[in-house]
Amino acid sequence: MADHEQWKDRLVSLVLGELSEPESSEVRAHAEACDPCRTELRRLGRLLETAGQRKGLSAPEALHESVRQSL
């Protein structure tokens, strides 16, 4: 299970654009083969899209960090 938690962290990094191209490819390939990760990647994509629609809003960095940790 701990291994799967690492994939979840990497999915978050993927949608935030924090991974190199080889790492992004690896995570995308995993998500294509893993139903839970594919679902999570879609959910994160929708979340990021929704957040992008709220560009005028801001929050303290502590709140951002809290959200990152909860994902």
C-alpha cells in the first residue's frame, strides 16, 4: 500500500507539472494500466481545471501546503 501512496504523490506532481518528461511518461504509463490511478489522475485534472477557473482568488501558502499534503 505504501507503494501505491507514492504513485498518488507522483500523480499530484504530474498534474502540477513538476516532473521531467521521462518521469511524466512513466507516471502516465502507470495510470493507463492502473484503474485507481487513472481515476485519480482524472480527478486531479478536473480539480486543477476548476482551480484554474478561480484564478482571481488567492489563499495563504499554508493552505496550499495543507491541500498538497491531503492529496
